[in-house]
Amino acid sequence: MTTKITPAGSAFSLSKYLTQRAQLIEDALEASLPLAGPGHPKLREAMRYCLLGAGKRFRPVLMLAACEACGGDWKDILPVACAVEYVHAYSLVHDDLPAMDNAMLRRGHETCHRKYGEAMAILAGDALLTEAWRLIAAWGAQSDRTASAAKMIEELARGAGVAGMVSGQGYDIEPEGPPDVEALDKLHRMKTGALICAAVRVGVISAGANERLLDKLTKYALAVGLAFQVTDDILDLAGRDTGKDTGADVSKGKRTYPIMVGMDNSRKKARDLVREAISALENFPGPVEPLAEIARYAIERDK
């Protein structure tokens, strides 16, 4: 039995779905990092400050949705979903540092280095990344899931490391080559898209799905990740409130889609990417409506 994609405007409520899943993930994150525990108390407080609260939990939600679409039990992999959010939180802490973007706001609040100091923010990011691997390893030690855990760690490390997100940040601060759209695509696919793609692929792996489904959801994730980034560029240039510093890209002379190709062409590119993502969602054993609606949401934020 395979599911089909429902049209936009169907009875499926993305808002309700995201709220419910985000709350489940939030509760799991809270339990995974209690305030009282081993280690430096201020460090734990800084880690919790960066991890908990106002985040949309987009990456772990996508991971759970991918697992479900492939016929897996998403409830079984909440610890791994937490690990994905740990990696994302660490990346935001380091991205906001004075040596990087020197951001003042994140998720509507002071950035970690503004609240706790630069040194403690670096340590908080380091600890969050390290704890992510521990969470997956601990999950894998249960019920003989070591092989799956090893594949998940490999996927996340690839998406977050030198072949993905970290090099994307490197290209952001030290661009190479001429400022063309191809170079911008490469930057965004690495800095933003690689971790999103890794999260989706981890969800597929958790379900024990075949290579066909893995390839289809990889195509989906790459398109959605880039659509979100193009829309973020649009919102930044338009000065829309996204919970972080607006207009920062322009003030720092960064290359973005609307700056390079204009607002209209940027919106067209985002729409094309969403269509590409949704086209990959045919013939899955589980529900794909959440994945389709999340893709549509990527550009609906620009309204």
C-alpha cells in the first residue's frame, strides 16, 4: 500500500503537526540535558539556553517525517532526533560568534556569546556537538542497533563536517572564485542544505528503507534545504522579522539570491525547488503529506 501526495489546501494541518512534533522533541531535549548534572554548572546552563526554547525543530521534525514516510516508527528514534538538534544548536552558537557573523539576536533572544561571553559560548557549542554523538551511541547500544547508529553518525558527521556545513561556513567567510549563482548554490547546499539532507537520510536509515527511497528523499531534502535558504535570503533583504538580526547579509556585503538575481527571480527559484521536492514524494509506504506541506511552507513564509 503506497500513499499519494495530497494537494495544497488539503485537510492536513501543518501547523498542528509542527506544533505537536516540536513539543515532543522539546520535551525529549529537556529530559536529555537537565540543569543539574555532571560538568561545569554555567556550561550546562549555557548549553540549555542555546538548545531549548523558541526553535522550530525543523531538522528533527523532518527526520521523524522521513522515518514515518518510509514505514518506520518515529517514536523509537526521538533520542536521535535530539542529537540532530544538538548539532544544529552547536552550529548556530558558533555561527553567531564575533569571529563569524557577530550576531546579536538568535530566535528572538540574545545570542549565547552576548549572554554568557565568547569563551563560554565556544565551550557550549563544543559540548553540544560532542553530546550529539553520545546520544546516538547510547541509542545504538540498545536492542542491538549498533550498525544503524554507526550509519547515522556517519551521515550526520558528513553533513555537519568538512564535506558539508563547516566548509559551507568557510565559503561564507572566505568566498572562492567569481560571485556567481553556481558558487552561491554550492555555499548554501553546504552551509544549510547538508545538515538538512543528513537529518532526512538518518530518518530513512532508521526505518531500514531501501536505496530507492533513500535516493528519492535525498533529492527532496536537497531541494527543500535550498528553498528554505533562498527564502531566508529574501526575508533578510526585505527586513522581515525572523527572530535574528535582519539586514545583516546586506550590511556585511554577503552574496545572496535576491542581491544577485533580484527578488522576482529568487521567488521563482524557490517555487521551482519546492515543485522539485514534492515531485520526489511518490510511491512511499507511509504518509508523505507532512513532507509535502513542509516543502510548501518553505516559501509560504514569504507572504
